[in-house]
Amino acid sequence: MGETTTTKQHHQPLSGNDMPRFGGITTMMRLPLIPDPSELDAGFIGVPLDIGTSNRSGTRFGPRQIRNESVMVRPYNLATRAAPFDSLTVADLGDVATNPYSLERAVDSIEAHFDRIAQADCRPVAMGGDHTLTLPILRAMAKRYGPVAFVHVDAHADMNDLMFGERISHGSQFRRATEEGLFDNRSVVQIGLRGSGYHADDLDWARKQGFWVVPAERCWHRSLEPLMEEIRKRLAGKPVYLSFDIDSLDPAFGPGTGAVEPGGLSLIQALEIIRGLRGLDIVGCDLVEVAPMYDTSGNTALIAANLLFEMLCVLPGVAYREAPAPSTFRSDLPEEWT
């Protein structure tokens, strides 16, 4: 018998005209829940975890709240004209069953879960959950792709050696990832780092590894498009993983997190960073540290849902609709205003 080929079905988010946005089963962007990654090109996956936190807990509730707020995200990106659901098969993969009593076992379960996703050639878009979760995901990515280029957007470097005597936590996971050879060190960039530290030279360890450190102060009062242009040049042709900590944003935009630092990135800069990765071979991404109880408005989770959608929009294989001709309403205006 000849070989048979199957075509993956392109799932569309449930429309607010078919079911009110306050109704229906809560999945990411109201997509189907499909636990098998082999059926998908990309999948949203929740990692409810907060036992790696050092101060304020609550990120275990992040994925659920992000899904709840994602009902307002529609399937087409009107700014970039990305149409991810027309070109990729995307669904909600559900949650990792993280152990709430043992961080070590939780990390093992996350790694095993993402092993299965990576080996199925499904690109994960993970939502957390405290930042410890990125370490086991990177372990799974490295098994599939080798050491990855890494774009890390965060208020903190997360490069501590030990925290309270422990080797794994949400503040030491990237020291472990570096030691384990999960990174292509010359292709690591950290954006938005700021605040206070345990030592004046806390960021120097990362620089000594060859990482490109872009402190928040270098981002103040400017567009990040030139930065992203340079990042695209440096990371071209390499497997890239993006990790976005919501505390990279100034707390005016994202207060619902556990480790708030003033003087952070703006929402516009966050969009410039994510959209600026278009064209790179993004093999996976995550958005972490959403703690809903510290923002009763729900806006932090809503912002997280929108940024996760933006990540989906820059994955390889996403189609973009042709841009229309400029408006002629005011012919004396520069084209960029139309």
C-alpha cells in the first residue's frame, strides 16, 4: 500500500460572535484543547509553578488567569498583518502536572513534558509560572536542537549561584543552564536588567560568559528597533529560544508579578522586541512570572495574553497578509502616518 499523508487542520479561535466572550470553556484564545503535540505546529502550554520563588508566591495561578483574559485576543494581528491560524496548526496543549511539594520533581516533570513536545516538532509557547520553568524547557530544547541562542527579557539576570543554599530556583536557573551547556554563549542577549543586587558586579558574570547584557537604562527614552535589527543579524540561522519575564515591564504596565522593579520597559518596547524577532528560527518561547492576585484589574494577565499572541505571530511559517495601499485622505502627510 502507498503511503498516506494527512493534512493538519488549521484551528481558529472561537469567535465572540459565536459564543459570548464570557462564555464557553476557558482555553488559550478559546482554541481547541488538543493534548497531542504531534497534531500541531505550535501549541500554548501552561506551567503552573511557584515553589521556585524567593518572595511573593502566586504564579501557579498565572496560566489560568492568562487564559481567562485571552478571550479578548482576536486571530489576526492588525499591526503586522500576521495570520498565524491561517498558516499554522495551533491549539492549547493544556498544563504540565507540576508537583506542588517538590521543586526537583516539578522540574523533572516539566522537562519530560517538553521533551515530548520538542520531539514532535511542535513549537511550544509556554505560560507560567515562575521562571524556574525555563531551565527544564531549555534542557528539552537542547536535546532536540543543541545549544540554543537565547533572548532573555527580564528585570533580573537570574544568574545567582545559590539561593538559600539551593542550586535551582527562579533566580539561579540560567547559571545552571550555562553550566550545562544549554546556550550558545555568544548568542545570548539579556534585555531590561535593572534594580539592586547582592553585589555591585552581579551582571559581570554573565558578560564574562560572552552574553550581551542590555540594562534597562540603555533602553530608556528610545525605540528598540535598532537593537533588534542587530540581534537579528547576530542570531540569524540559529535555533532561538525567547524567555520573557513580565517583570521586565515597568510596574506601571505589569504590577501583577512577584519581584517588581521600577524603571522598566514600556509596552511599546516589549512589542518592538517580540516583533523584532520575526525572521529568526524561534524554536520555542515562554512568558513567566504572572501572579494575578497582585493586580486585581486583570491587566497584567491581559498584557501577557497579548504578548504571547505576538510571540505566536513571529514563529517560522506564519503567513502575513499583503499590506494595503496607503490612504489618500491626506496626501500631504508622510506615508508612515497612513
